[in-house]
Amino acid sequence: MKRLNEILGIKYPIIQGGMANIATGRFAAAVSNAGGLGLIGGGGMSAETFRENIRECRSLTQEPFGVNIMLMHPQAEEMAAIAAQERVPVVTTGAGNPGKYVEQWKQAGCLVYPVVPGVALARRMEQAGVDGVIAEGTESGGHVGEMTTMALTPQVVDAVKVPVIAAGGVAGGRQLLAAFALGAVGVQVGTCLLVSEECPIHSNYKEALLRAGDSDTVVTGRIAGTPVRILKNRMAREYVRREKEGASREELEHYTLGSLRRAVFEGDTQTGSLMAGQVAGQLHEIRPVAQILEDMWREYEDTLAGLSAAER
């Protein structure tokens, strides 16, 4: 099976995650220009802003790019139509089943890659005619499922015939090599790109990521059925404490309402929601996107060469 870069016509087999309030058209263009596939995250946008960002991205890059549509968004249906109208090269989706939109996207020439947390949805998506699926493990930042990437990816690969992209817990070339070994054609990354020079998040958010260690993320909302992985801070500790005490969803929303925007735009590292994956402990410096992707690919090649030499 072809690697993701061959399928999409890009330099590296790497997709940037469609992170809400972060993945703007300008940032997506920077990732695409650096050799990955940049995604515009519709999660924190209105439908009108979504269209504006698609057009801005197209004005800043000649390379393929894509969008991510959160299906729980109140304007998801309108965004789905916009993606088709604008003939976006790649559409990814999260938080639901995009089956009813697949036909219009395919008619518009879009490649469709839904994010799936398990085998059952992956099979349904294959039947719906998608071009591939993104198997996202619980190591990832933001909204998460239960299965780890190491366990999820090979089971999805074995269950479907369409290409599988691995996501969650990938920040370097060794993890990229592992994803290939599991049968994936490429990876989706998010957390490692948050500390890029081009990423539009507040500098306080970036500094918090650079300070993070291996166990500095926590999942809030598991009990309530809305699990989200974020960096540990005052809000996270209070949320988990109140959740364990049996607080209602309405009471818990007091902590999360507007918290991602506070982190991204205001740099609030105490009560903001600093979404990040478990690879946060691997982040040590702020670099250009192009350098991050190039270093990841070089580490992949060096690790592969090392393994090959060890087998001789």
C-alpha cells in the first residue's frame, strides 16, 4: 500500500491535527508549505469564518491542505457543504459519524479521512466509501477515546482495506517508524506542532508545554463521558476533584466554558484548558514547523537504518 505522502502528493507522510481555535488557515498553510498536510480546524469557528480560513490558506500555499469538521458543531452541516463548495483537497472529521456527508464530498473531489476511536466505526466508514481512516489513540491531546494507539492501530489495519493513519502519541521519528510497523500509511500529529514558531497559541501556552514532563497530562471528563486530555493545572485539579465528588455536568461546565480560548488567546495557564497529548514531555524547544517535520523524518530514517544494521 502507498505511503500517505504518495497518496496526497506531499513531502512527508504527516498530517497536522485540526485543533480547534489553533488550526487556522495561516497555520495550515505553514504546515503544508513545510511538507506536511495542514488542516484548518473548524471546531472553534463559525461557518463564515471557516470559509474565510479556507480561502486564506489557499492564498498562502500551492500545496494540498485540508479541513477538520467536528460533527458536534452546531453548524457542521453548513461546514460540510462549504468544504464541498470550496473543493478542499482533504476532509477529516471528528466527534461522530460523517456518513451522510461523504457523497457530497466525494462528488466535489475531496479525499475523506474520518477520525475513529475503534474498529466498529472504522468498518462503518469503509462501507460509507471513505478514502481512509485516522485511528486516534488515547495518548492524544484534546478529546480522546479509551484505546491506546499501539493497540488500536493494528486492529483497525486488520479490520479494513482502506489506508489507516495513526494518531496519538507521535512526536518523533521513532514513533513514526512504529506507526509504519503497525501497518499505518502515515501519522497525524498535533502536540509537537504546538511549540512551532508558526503556531498561533499564546507564548505562555508554549512555555507550559516546554516545562511539561512525561506524566503532566490528565484526562478530565472520563466519568461524565466527555474525556479531554489537558496539561495538569489548577483548573484540571479542581475539575477532577469535583468530578470524583459527583458534580453534575452543568457544575463541571463552570470550569471548562471558554477555557480553551483563555489558554490559546490569553495565555491563562491556571484556569485555561491547555490541551496536549502525552508526548508533551518530548518537547524541548520552539522551532519552525519545517524543522520539526524534517527532524522527525531524519530520526525515522536514522532509526530504521540502525535497526537494519542491528539485524545484520
